[in-house]
Amino acid sequence: MKRVLIFFMSTSICVFFLISCGDDKEQKINELEHQIQIEQQMKEKAQQDAAKAQQDAAKANSNLNSLIGISIAFAIVVLIIGVAMGSRARKDANKQSIMNEGKSDD
């Protein structure tokens, strides 16, 4: 009877230690799952930040293209105005030289 009692006592002690060791694994699993969730959130945030940066870059590129277009249009308008002013000045100079020649013939 003593042997049976010792066997049951040793078996119960072994089971107690096995059960107590199992809790650490559960806790580690929970910690690792929590860490995985945190890393997934960080990954999602990084992806969102990358998408936002890409949108900002596209917007900046669009603004730059708009400014270049406006600058080119302004340069063309100024060029046309300069050509018109030069043509007008040339016509006036020709009229003045013709009038000066007519006065000098008299």
C-alpha cells in the first residue's frame, strides 16, 4: 500500500509541476501574439506613411509642372509684347528717317 501511495504522490507532484510549467508557455504565446499585433500595426502605419508621402510627392510634382507651364506662357506673352514694341519702334524710326530725308531735300 505504501508503494501505491508513493506512486500516486509522486505522480501528483509531477503533474503539478507539468501544469505549472505550461502556464509560462501560454504567457509567452500571448506575449508573442501581442508583439505580432504591434508589429503589424507598425507595418500598416509605415505603409500609410509611404502612401501619404507618395501622394505628397505627386502633388508637389503637379505644382511644379503648373508653375513651369505658367512661366512658359508668361515668357511667350512677354516675347510677343517685345516683338510688337520693337516692330512699332522700327516703323516709327523709318517714318522719322523718311521725314528727315524729305526736309533735307528742300
